[in-house]
Amino acid sequence: MPESPIRKLVPYADAAQKKGRKIYYLNIGQPDIKTPEIALQAIKDANIEVLSYSHSAGFESYRNGLARYYQKINPAINGSNVLVTTGGSEALLFAMGSIADAGDEIIIPEPFYANYNGFAISSGIKVVPVISSIENNFALPPISEFEKLITPKTKGILICNPGNPTGYMYSKEEIEQLAAIVKKHDLFLIADEVYREFAYDGLTHTSVLSIPGIEENSIVIDSVSKRYSMCGARIGCIVSQNKEIMATALKFAQARLSPPTYEQIAAEAALNTPQSYFDEVIGEYKERRDLLISELQKIPNVKVAIPGGAFYCIAELPVKDADVFAQWLLENFELNNETVMVAPAAGFYSTPGKGKNQVRIAYVLKKEDLKQAVTILKAALEVYSD
Ligand SMILES: Cc1ncc(COP(=O)(O)O)c(C=O)c1O
């Protein structure tokens, strides 16, 4: 199993903190945004005498509620197309296990969410990367590049839209191109859409659920973690109109018995979060993105791709090895007793040697903190030599 590049430096951060150092955590997608009150209140109001297992597929009322949410994308979705999971993480594991056997392959545009590597490895699946680059903002590689990689063992294509760690938002045309290729080669298209709402600059998100003709191919991964800033709830879901996939995913779900009860209560209540909450949160993230990008662009020799969605960006730094630099930041650098933690980007690639001078930065902190964090990063780069 690979280590998580997002969490592997935690012992160094803990040690720095014990020394009394303040750390700005830019490494992890843990938003400081408040969870909707309606969700927290639902837990307080729940009158439970026996904290029992729930249905393996999740509460029926919650699945139906989720179906109503997805009906805005595709009116044909119903509760039987939804299976509640313990976070988007488990949804990814179930989806991979449901489409592929050990030894099979899944094509993923890289850089990609690092834990795809871990989930694929634990399912015996080979990740076949198709490279997207910072030079063209991590746009979808040409379809011909995907076709070159398809073998008899290829079971699907996995995308993250909008992307973690790139923030890239796929256009409708790009999604349609992917739809055509999965149809032509009879593959699955898994779309991790956990950041669906977080779209900036007037960009609109295209869900694979909205594309006609790939109902049997498409599988959506979703989560309440980021949408409602409920990372600790550990609630997500799989959505697919393919009955066989849902029946297979249910077997995985039965093996782990059921998703958590209180958290389903909160997640179900969160479905009634008013639009004003999202308008405010999205406005806040956009301001943070603008600030982060403009501050990073002021640092000499730093290259950054502009994210159109989610809340991450990849920055290329004037260092040889971002792993060593990120550890040095925690162990050996401070500006007025403060430092920053970033996620080295090599772990978001599966091609050895790729992303070595890149880091992923999450803009999940408030603007003053983000600005201070970039000031520290700039000061660190001025004195660092490798
Ligand atoms: C792209 C992506 N997918 C899935 C997940 C998993 O989220 P969770 O298991 O908290 O729902 C994350 C978490 O950061 C993510 O960034």
C-alpha cells in the first residue's frame, strides 16, 4: 500500500507543533467552513434508544432523498440507483471492486486523487495513467491517448470532475468524448463528482449522469464531506443506473454491514440545506482561490495552474524534490515561529518521477491565513537550497 502524500508528513507536523510552532495546513482538504446547522441539529434531535445497524444500502428515506437531488441532473434516477457508503472513499473501493477483477486495468488521467492508487492496489487493479500537464492547465488528454492505452484487461476510465488535485473542470464536450469512448469499447466511466457544486468563473459542471446513452456505463462517486463540510460524518454514495453494478456493490456493502446511523440522519437533513449556504460558500472559495493564485504567481519561478473548480491547485516550485522540501518546511523552517504544510504532488501520479517538483495546495483556510501561508512559503523558497 502506498502512503497518502496528504497525511504521510503528519508526524513531522506533530513534532513541529509540540515545539510550539504554528502550522498552516495547506496539505489536506479539510474545510474550515461551518457544517449546515440543519444537519447538526438533526443529530441533537434524534431520539435513539438502540443504536442499531441500518440497511446495507443505507436508509431508504435517505436514498430516496438523494435520488431527488440527482433528479435535477437526470429525472430518471430513483432510490434503487443509489447506495449509501461510508464516505466517497468506500464508494470508490466498491466501484472498483464491482467493475474489475484482480489483474484488470483502469485508465485514470493523472495527476489524480492519491487514494485512487491505494484503492486500486487493495483491489489488485492496475492503474494505467494518461498524462495531463500543468502547461495546458490539466485539460483532458486527447482521446487518442486513451484509445492507445485500452487493452482486453481495461474495465473502465476513472475521472475526478472537478479535479482533485488539479481543480480542472471538464467541459461538456470533454465528457461527451469520454462517453463516446466508453460506449465504443464497452467500458465503465466512473466519475468522482464529490466537488460538483464548487465551480467558478461561470463554469458549469457536467455530470456523467446527464449524458444519454451511457446509462449502463456510468457510475458516480459522491460524498457529503465537502458539499456540506461534513468530512467527519463518513457518508458518501454510489449512483448508477446499471442494475448489475448496483447488485454487485450491494454485496460489498453487505460484507461491511451498514453505513453509520447518526451520520445518515445528519446527511439526510443536510439535503434541505438552503441554496444561500452554497452561494456563500462558493463565493468564499472563489475569493480564496483568486487570492492564493495571485499570491503564488508573485513568487519567482513558481508555476501554477488556475483551478476552475474544487478547492485545490497544483503548484510547480523551484525545488528538485518537493517531498524533501515539504519535510524541511516542517522540520527546519519557521518565520516568526510559523510554517506551512503542503502535500508533495508525486503521490498524485502513478508514473515514477512525475510531479517531483510540484505540491498540492488546498485553499481551505480563511483569506488572512492563506495570505500568511504563502508569505511563509515565499520566504522559505528564498532560503532553501537542494
Ligand atoms: C476526489 C475525492 N474523492 C473522494 C474523496 C473521499 O472523500 P470522503 O471519503 O471523505 O467522502 C475525497 C476526499 O478528499 C476526494 O478529494
